[in-house]
Amino acid sequence: MKSGERVSVRRVGELGLIRRIRDLAVGAGAPGVLTGIGDDSAALAITPGATLLATTDLLIERVHFRRPAATPRDIGWKAMAVNLSDIAAMGGRPRFALVALAVPPSAEVGDVEELYQGMQEVSRPHGVAIVGGDTSSSPGGWMINVTVLGEHAGSPRLRSAAKPGDAVAVTGVLGRSAAGLAFFDAGRDQARAAGLGPEAEEEITRAHLRPTPRVSEGRWLGSTPGVHAMMDCSDGLATDLGHICRESGVRARVGLDRLPVAEAARAAAAALKADPIEWAAAGGEDYELLLTCDPTAVEELGRGLKDATGTLLTAIGEIEPGGAGVVFIDGRGRPVAMPAGYEHFRG
Amino acid sequence: MKSGERVSVRRVGELGLIRRIRDLAVGAGAPGVLTGIGDDSAALAITPGATLLATTDLLIERVHFRRPAATPRDIGWKAMAVNLSDIAAMGGRPRFALVALAVPPSAEVGDVEELYQGMQEVSRPHGVAIVGGDTSSSPGGWMINVTVLGEHAGSPRLRSAAKPGDAVAVTGVLGRSAAGLAFFDAGRDQARAAGLGPEAEEEITRAHLRPTPRVSEGRWLGSTPGVHAMMDCSDGLATDLGHICRESGVRARVGLDRLPVAEAARAAAAALKADPIEWAAAGGEDYELLLTCDPTAVEELGRGLKDATGTLLTAIGEIEPGGAGVVFIDGRGRPVAMPAGYEHFRG
């Protein structure tokens, strides 16, 4: 059957669906996969002596994504990407994925296939095989839980490893995902009317729907001396750096004028009369890597990362001793309050 | 805060909830746990040279369980138990669990705590640590996804390893979970009026709500020569043995009069005017281990398993060459049709 054909999951049944998924998720035969989809558990081999890394994330329709703004391919991409990002944040190498999916019986098989294609699109370039999972009917919308297993040959980079005197640095650029969310939420007509160009629109919507996990960057940073604490920016820089501070028992000072705000986010903010600095500092879901490092190493790390992966590293602040917390300062050294990042269960 | 106190998840917020879960799920410090809940990924050590096993299962309210028939503690128990059973079915040793949970903001913190207590109750005796997870709000009912990682020092037992001439055997007794389901579905008053005793009621409802994963049995069988194919009975003997036949390219003959039907299931069937043999052959969710083995080894395996774990092993049929499929025969050798097991998306 061709991808996209309009046949319901109800019609092919659970076994028919699992057969299609098994064909799509060609984990069997991939390196380290002794037994993939089709047995009670996957049987896997990791590199001898490596530390095993494991992370899991649940994405739920109307909480984490909205259809049809997000296509099945987008949903699959993002569900996989956020887990790859968690392994990258430890400095590890992602290896295997397990996927549990629940869809209503009326869901189209072609949509489920596209969801798997979205997952493969972001995972296959990194050699990650889908090796197992679960399928279920859903009484409501779509739900997808992805677990990714990875490995680290040395010491994973933890949130608790920041030291007073460290530089704080971030990969890539910030604010694009928040700009994309604002665009989808209410801003499409306004942004276009205000002259937001198609390239900037494409960049911010893609950043929101199909974020790029910094897998190569994480592996490089995770095996390079001088990198202390690391995590990914999923809940917003303010919230995430707050986690590093709390786990490490330190505080951080971040210069708002030092943040690498994406040009496309600046353009969208101008069109939408929003603050691009706030998007960059508190917006979340950029999936850049946030790290602390030896202050004497930060320039060399930046050059090395650029050479190895093409990705920028920007120093944005410093770690200080004492009480946990993040202080943002403006260009004149004055503290600026930032809204808290997204939190489930509230408002 | 005491367990069971009536405070909503909305009130404590996501971070407050994670803090409570972190206190409950004492994975940090357990053997092999380098980093547990609180970082981007868990960092774990498995036994050098062992094969890694990984399985995941999603349980959804109104699909897999109904409240209040199932309490939060029951839901937690079952979500963990079905994954432990999958590792046992490979003959492996479960080590670590990751838990993704979505609940509505109005959910009570005490209920979430009880759910984790249910998970711990069934996992802790086997030395399994909860090392990570995810929390989210749910727009509908409760959803819980558990991933369990395990290991096997030798060769995991696969569904594809059945050989013509093998004996087919099953641990424990069958039919209790289906009896429990019938009791909850419509039969409570009828069963009690017909004189079903409280002990049988307790046994069948417990089998349905809190099935016992055969972890010790799986580890013993998975390291004992002569055991070929193995899996757990989750979808019903007929469906599950069908999987072994399809994966192994063989067929199976099973004597209905050889099935180890639970006495409590017989009592419930008598009270509910149902067929206990059908519950045992097609009912599902007994989570017993189903295996094929060298026919000359089956008696010795039975004695060994009984000595090691106290659990019965019953030979119920034979593997034959040729076309996939399961044939059930009655006491006179006549084939008997069995209804198919539960399938998602249908009916």
C-alpha cells in the first residue's frame, strides 16, 4: 500500500498496523540490534565499557501539538527529536529508539506511516534504529511516547557539574521556536501583513515544528575537556539554566545583550510587536545546548565546535558562587526580570 | 505531605510534582544507577558483556483500565508488571525503569504518589530502580508509559526459536485474569449470588488488576538449557502461541484438557455460566510464561522450576512442522475453534 492512502487503522487492525510499522522501522539488521520489533523485548548490544543513557518523552495532542498545524510527519519528527536532544545534552551518542503510539481507530494508516517517516528522517542520519514499541487505540487524540537509548564512552555531562567561575555558553541561535509558536498562535496574518518574508516564516515555523537536535554538537562537546555542565534548552534558557544552578548549587549571571538571538526571530518580533530578547531568554523549545565550561577554554571550544560541526558557540554569562538562581542583566549591568518558562498543570 | 492528602497537581505544579516523584522513586544510589531522575537522561551501567533488553508499554484510561475499579496503586502496579513480564519472557533480568505520566491538572497528588507506590511494590523486590521519566498534563484521562531495561548474560529466549518436536509448556495457571474481567464487567452481583467465595473473588480480581510478572521464573528458564522459544501470555494463549508459530514457521497442537485452568477461574465460570477452558485458552492477561522446549527436558524443567521458584510448569502440547497456526484439540483428539484474543482498533 502506498504511503498516504486513505485506509483506517480500524480496517487493517492491530496486527496489520504492526506489520506496516515493522516494515517501516528497519531496526533489525542495524548495528547492535540482535532482535528488533516483533519479540517481547528488543535485544541490543552497546559498546563494551560504555555508560548506557536512557530518556523518555510523552507527546500528547492538544498539549504538545495541535493538528493540522502539525502534520503527522512533524509530530513524529518532534517526538524523536526531543529525545535525541536529551541524549545529546549528556554528550552521548543516541543508538536505539522505542516508540509507543496510541491513535483513534479512525486514524488513517497513511498518517501513521508518515509519523514513522518523520521519526526516521531525524533519527536515521545519526544511525538510530527503531527497535521496539507498542500500539494502542486512543479514546481521544494522538499520543506518542518515544524512549531513546544512547551511550557515552566516558563521563556523561551532568546538570550538577557547573563550577563558580565557569563561562555559560549556548550553541546556535535562540528565539526561533517561540517566534514560530507566536506565528501559529495568532500572528500569521499580522506577521505577513507587516512584511515578514517567506524565508523567515519558514525558519521560525520549522524551528517550532521540527527542531534540530544538536546530536553531533553534543557528541563533540561531550568528549572535549573543559565542558562541565550541559543540558538542552527545552523549557527556555531562564528555566533551564535555573536547573543547572539548582543542581550545582551555584548562581548564574547572563547578559541579555550577549544572547545569540536569531535574525528570523528578530524579524518576526518586529512584525508582531513582540520582544525577541524575551523569546530568546524565556521562550523554550529551541533545543540548543546550554553548557558551562572552563572560562579559559570557551574560545577554543567555540572554534573547535565550529570546525567539527559548523555550529556557533556563544558565551552568554558566568557562573558565580552562592545561592541558586539566574540573574539576567541588560547592557548597563542592571538586572531584568524574565517570565518563567512553560510549566505543565498551570494556567 | 502525607500520601493520600487531597492536593491537586495544579496546586503543586510540575516542579513540585517532579520533586515528589524524585523522592518516591529512589533510583539514585541503586546498583548501576550513575545518574537517575533529575538530568536530561539517566546514566546507567549494565553488567559487562550482557545483552541489553528494552521494552515499552503504554496504558491509557478507558482503554487499558477503568477508574475507580482500578485504583492508582493498581494502575501503577500493572503498568510496571506488564513490562517486567516482557523482560522475563526473554529470560532476562529487569534492571531499570523510565516512567512517563500524564494526568489532568485536577488529579490529586496523593493519587500520583499511590501510582508510584504501586510501581515500586512490584518492581522493588526484583531490584528494579525507577531512573527517569516525564510528566505532562493530560487533556483527557490518565496515561502512563513505562519502559523497562534489562539484561541477559547469555542468549535471550526468542519467539522465533520453536522447533518441530518441541513440547509446549506454560507456567502457573490460566484463566484467572479473564475471570476477573468478567467479574468486573457484569458479573459481580451474579457471581456473589451464585455463591462465589471471597477467596476466589480476591484471587481473580487481583489476577486482573495486579498480575504477577514471572520474573524469577523467566530468569531461571532463560538460563537453563533445553528452553527454546519463550514469550508471555498477554493477549491469550491462542494468540500468543500463534505469534511463536508465525515467527518460528511451525504449527502447534494444544490439548484443551491439558491446560492448567485455575480453580478460582473454574469456580467463577460455574457462578457466571461461562466456559473456564475458553478463558484459559483465549482470555489473555494471565502473564504466565509460554515456552517450547526439548521434549525430553520438559519433566526435568518442571522439577527444576518448582524447586527454584515454587511455580508449576505444565506441558500442554507439541510443536509440529509446517504451516503456521495453533490447533486446539479436545479430550478425544477433535479440533476445537477458539475465539481470537483481544485486538486494539477492532470492535
